[in-house]
Amino acid sequence: MEDNFSSLLDELDQYEYIKVIDNDKGDVQRSEDSGGLMQVTQRSLQEALNKDESFEPEASEPRGILVQEVDEGQPCLACEDRCPGFSAHEWRNTCISCKCPRELHDIYNENFVNVRDRLGWRREDDPAFQATKEKTLKEGYTWVPPGLTSQQIEEYMEQLPNHKMPRLGTPGEKYRDIQLIYQLPKHDLSEEYCRMLTNPSEVKEYEIFRELRDSIAMDIGSVKELQSSMTCHGCGGEMESGDLAVFAPKLSRDVSWHPACFFCQTCEELLVDLTYCQHSQKLYCERHYAELIRPRCPACDEEY
């Protein structure tokens, strides 16, 4: 765990965090010049975990994520009629009935999903950066990039593969549902959904990882009209002034992507609702970013 934690600390350099290391105490902290939002102490991490001392990165408010996934009784897409419907194993990420993984069943989100609610992040205060449920559904989609006009929304969607456009009542609507569940696994977002955190030290490690991930790696991209020509950071193709492009500020403010090129480097799927993690100047979905840092159990799908 300590090695993985150190690798996360190394990423702080990408955010111009200044490490101040006291050789006697082993303290690592962010300098005041870079915002001072979090102080990280590497004072023999295992020693700190074994003591009553608490290691708690500062959080602005309590974590509350909204997940409304429907899986119980849903048909298996692989077994079809041979499976009576999904029935969760006590701890494995599989169906008791057919033994297939949970994600091979027709799982869906019960209500309209705002990705910030799923992540437990506060919604944007500026209406220009919001896409309300009413506006989204009026446009005929289950998700649209915030801050765009109706014409720009259509221009953006037309650049995506047809079966991946989140248009209401189409395969693209189901595609988005699947990617929300797969790319942003609920047990990576809140300990409330973890069944394998059995003691306080494990919960503490989980909180450390989550807070550092959210601070240095994870963000939601934005779609803007280019003011000048740029090269797509994904495919290397040219984008002209006036084209719509996706920006990922936590990776770099100086690069952008074609809408269809904004995908995870591991699974090569479009990053759902533009939610990305950056690592070594590459884009990942949360699932595959997390697996770069910590191993994931193939049985229960949780990290350890």
C-alpha cells in the first residue's frame, strides 16, 4: 500500500504541488503557494494506519453519492432464457443463477443520472456550466455537454458513432447506462458500497486513495468552440477554428480532442459524460485509472 500511495504523491508534481520533506519526520505537504487544500503526511504510513491517529485529507463536505442501479431479476445478455434473472452472490460480482458477471446482465439506472451526483460532487453553481434534466430531455438525449446551444449539441453528437450517441430510445441510451455503471463502479466512489472493507485501517486507506484521486487526477471535461486551429491530442488530426473540441484541464489546458477521440486508453470506450482521470499525460476512465494504482479483485471487483 505504501508504494502505491507514494506513486500517487509523485503525481502531485503535475499539479505544481511542492513537496516539503522533513527527513526526521518524513512529512510531505503541499506548499501554501499552491492552494493548501490538502496536507498529506507520509510519517511511516503503516505506522499511522496502525495507530489511533487519523489520516484524513480535508473534504469540503460529507461524501454522498447517488446510485440508483437496477440489477435484481434483470436478464442475462449472454445466457438469455437460461438465466431466470440476476441474483447477487453474497460477495462475488456474479449472478447466483447463471454464474455470469453482473455487468453481463441488463442493468440500468432507474432515474435520470447527473454524473456529479453519482460521483458525490457538488453541482456547478454557474448555470452556463449546467445541463438540467429538463434541457437534456428536451434536446432528446439522456446527457448533453453543458454550456452548448441546441445547434452545438447536434454538432457534437454527430461526431460520435451513431450507436454511442445517448439519444432517448436508442442503443446509445443503453450504451451510456452501461458505461456509467462500468467506468464509474459504485464501490470505487463510496465505501458505502464496499463489502470487503473489514477494519478501520482499510477504510482509511480507501479514503486516502479516493481523496487523492479526486484532487489530482479526476475531473469532468468541457466542450468549447476553438478560437484557433489545434491538433487533436488523440489522433493527431487538425481541428479548425470554430470546431467543437473537448478539453481536460487536469491533464493540460493547452491540448484538446475531437469528441470521438476523448476515450479511455485502456478500454477505448468514450469517457462517459466526459468524466476522466489523467495519468502520465493519458486519459483513463475511473475504473482503469484505479487499476493503475491499486489491484482489483477479479472476484468481487473491489480494489485492495
